[in-house]
Amino acid sequence: MRLIAIAGNTFRENIRDKILYNLILFALLMIVSSFLLGQLTLGFEDKVIIDLGLSSMSVFGTLIAIFIGIQLVYKELERRTVYALLAKPVARWEFILGKYLGLLFTLLVNVAVMTAGLWLTLAWHGSAPWHAYLRLLPAVYLIFLSLAVTTAVALLFSTFSTPALSALFTLFLWIIGHFNADLIQFAKIARSAAAETVTRVLYYLLPNISNFCSLDSRNVIQSAAYYEPVRAAAVGWATLYAVLYCAAVLALAAAIFSRRDFK
Amino acid sequence: MKTGIPWIRRLPPAGIFALAALLIAPVQTRVDAGLARPSMDPDLLYFSSPAMVKALALGYDGLLADIYWMRAIQYYGRRDEARRRQVPYKNLAALLDIVTTLDPGMIDVYRAGSIFLSEPEPVGAGLPQKAVALLDRGIAAHPQDWRLPFDKGFVHYWYMRDYEQAGRAWLLASRIAGAPPWLEALAARGLSQGGAIEVAKELWRRQLESAGRADLRENARNRLASIQVDEDLWTLEFCLERYAAARGAFPASLDGLIAAGFIHFVPKDPSGVPYLYDPSIGAVSLSAATKVRYIALPYNYRDAYKAKLARLLGK
């Protein structure tokens, strides 16, 4: 119950931060692009709308996850509102988890509204039957999972670092998270056993964002753009990875936050 | 004495805004004028390695493929810019390579791209070998799609005049499930190298009927109309030569050929505009008023066609 109260409060705070203005930007982008890109491209009108829609969903979502995530804890400390909250019978891990769930809910609303916007654009401008649009849902879900992991990482940095540094760290980890496959490749060709161990450890330590970008060696957004089905089991494994990674990162964040001295 | 307030403070913010906003456009024009000067290498491709672009795409491969495809279209479509370059479409193959590496699913890129690459300059890049390489990559990515080996045969046949390779490619296409039954006959005719122009006409007709894309249909329509124009003009020339040989002079108008029994009617070009006739030298040509976008055949078929007419009509 306390968890829901903190999460609800975080959500309301995000709304007050006018975070949903990006939805208007998204809607404008979709409408203008469907007009303009149809003129610029040769064929592939549906594909261009879907690629642009899903990629914007991911980029906007990642930016929100990073720039709101890094302030979640820092702002409470800065404004000293955290003292009032922690004076009540609220465990510190509840505070962290509540903050996380609040931002996650904000992102969920964002993604849901953007998906509806994308569907409307396709219904108005696209050429596929409406049931084909359901094939976009796995890609939307995986984008949401990647946002969940990014938010957890941003929140972790937020517990011990300044917003500017946290933003940099999270952004770098997000970029590195797309190149994790290269790390394992490096481990294979590394001549020293120590280097191999280090790269292997890093491979599992760093967030593997590419898990949510491609399933079965096929880019998720591309599959959606061609209305191709994806394997449910592959989505299941990606979900399990996201749950485990977020749990580990949030536990670490809660542990760091619990040890902080607020005198 | 009054203490002087800096004049800038008296300006209201709205005034500063209006002044700045008014100046932006002329300043931008001045900057653009500098950009318009020819640079050392205007035809620059920042990333030539498709693998590198794919790695930098950060999972947004599809969107980047769309952007590169639009860039390839703009690159191909800006004829005036291409004409100024030493090699008009130097980077077209590389751009198409990047698009198909980022998203191998874009079948129309292989299809339309192979035409862009094959068409001789100034219409295209004049690089049919690159078109075959592009289609080979497409065939490897989509072995179940008969249209790609069909297009490969088309490039071999029309642009490279390698009838045997064309026949082989069509034979491969005809064996793919779902391929239309006429492909096998086409392969056979290509391989036997007989009736070259007839096969070509059949090919363009098939393209006109089966191509899903409006621009490919338009190209096929232009090609067929151009062949029709060539054949009309050569037939008229042939009849005029025979008329002159029999009567010592060319007829005053093309109707003279009907009166002499050479033809039943005077043909018009495929857009319905009459051909121009010069009775002093007996030459016929396409009128300036024609709506046909004439594209010359890549090889001289005139003598072979006239020899065929002579065989048909008797010496």
C-alpha cells in the first residue's frame, strides 16, 4: 500500500513536470512524417511509418527514463522532502521501489498513448488490414522492457551520484549495452585468460540492451515493420532477463540508499 | 545632466525579437551562398562500410535503412547534380549496399536498385555488374522469391546482352515455387538466343503487367513505346526506299505509300501523334509534339529488322 502511494505520487510528480508534452511532439512527428515521407520514399510507406514510430517511441522513452530516472532520488534529497518521508514508517527499499514503479507507470502510459497514435496513423495512412497492426505489440513490449532496464540503471546512479554524472553513466551504459555481443567476441579471441575473464564478467555485468532490439538474430522493429510474427519463447526469455536484471540493480540501489547517512 | 541609460535597455524585448527574427533569413541566405560553392568532393559518402553503419545503428537498423533508401532515391533523382560529377552515380551501389545490409528485407530496393544501377548514363549508373551483385545478395537473402532471379536475368539480357546468363537466371527463377509458368519458356528462349527483340518485348510486357511499382511499370511502358517507334520508323523507311526504287522519287506524303499498296494505314506514334515526314530526303522521325519518352535501344537492331521485313515481303 505504501509502495503504491509512493509510486502514485511519483507518477503525479512526473505529470506535473509536463513530461507528457513529448506525446504531443510524437503525435506531430507521426502526422508530419506520414505526409512527408510518403513523398520522399519509393514504396515502403507503412514500413517507414512503423520504423519511425517505434524508433521514436524507444528514443523518447529512453530520454525520459534517463532524465527523469536520474532525478528521482536526487531531487528528493535536494529538496529535503526525503526526510519527511523517511520519518514515517517507510522502509528505504520501499521508497526506491515505489519511485521506480512510479516512473515505470509514467513510461507505460507514454508507450500506450504512442502506440495508439501509431495505430491511428497507420489506420489512416497505411495499407495493411487492422489485425496486422497487432503484430506491432511484441516490439512495443520489448521497447518497454528496455526502458524498464534503463530506468533501473538510472535510478541506481541517482542514489549516489549527481544528475549530470548519472545521465552520462546511464547513457554510456545504454550505448555499451548495444555492443555487448562484441565483448563476448573479444573474450573468444583474447589471448590472455585474465582478459577473457574480465570481458566475460563485463558481458554479464553490463545491461544487455541488444536483448530487446533483436530476437532470433532478427531486429525486432524490422520484424514489426514487415508485420512478421516473433517467437513467444524468445520474448519470454527477454522478459525473464529484464526482470532479473532490474531486480539485481534495484536491490543494489536499495542497499546503497539504505547505507546513506542523511544527517 | 541626465545619467545615460544604455540605448539597448530602452528597446522592448518584442523589438529585439522582431529585429533578430528579421535578420535570420538574410544571414542564412548569406551562409547558404557560401555553401553553394563547389566543394572539393561533392559526392562524398561519410560511411562506406555497411557493417560499420549497422554497428552504429544502435538497434534502429530499420529506420536507418529507410533514411539511407530515401538518400539513395534523392541521390539518384537529382540528375542535374549527377551531371556535374565526374562519375555521375559513383556512390549509388554503396548506398544501396548499406540499405540492404541494414535491412535485407526490403525486396523492392534490390529490384528498383538494379534498374537504377543498370540503366546506361545519363539515366542510370551504367553499372550492370553492380546490379547483378546487388541482386545476388537479394537472392541469397530471399531464395524463395522468384522475382529476384527474374530481374537478374533481365539485367543480363537487356543491359549486358549475355543471353546465356539471362537464360540461366530465368531457369533458376522458373524452378522456385510460385513462379509463373511463362518463365520457363522465357528461359528457354533466352538460352537459345533466338528472336532477341521478341524476347525483350515479351519481358517488358511482363514487367508492365506484373510490376507492383508504378515507376517500374512506367519504365516498361516507355521501353515498349520506344521499340514500337523504332519498328514503325524502320517499316516506313523500308517502304519509302522501295517506293523510291520503283518510282524514282519519294512520295509527297506518307499517304502515297497507301495508294501504292505498301501499307494499309499510316501509323502514328504510341501517344497518337503523327510521325514527321520529310519528302525531299524520304526521312521519317518522331514529332517534337510526341508524348513518348523515347529511349534508344542499347544495340542497333535496324538492319536486322529491315532484313526481316525484306524476307517477309519478298525482294
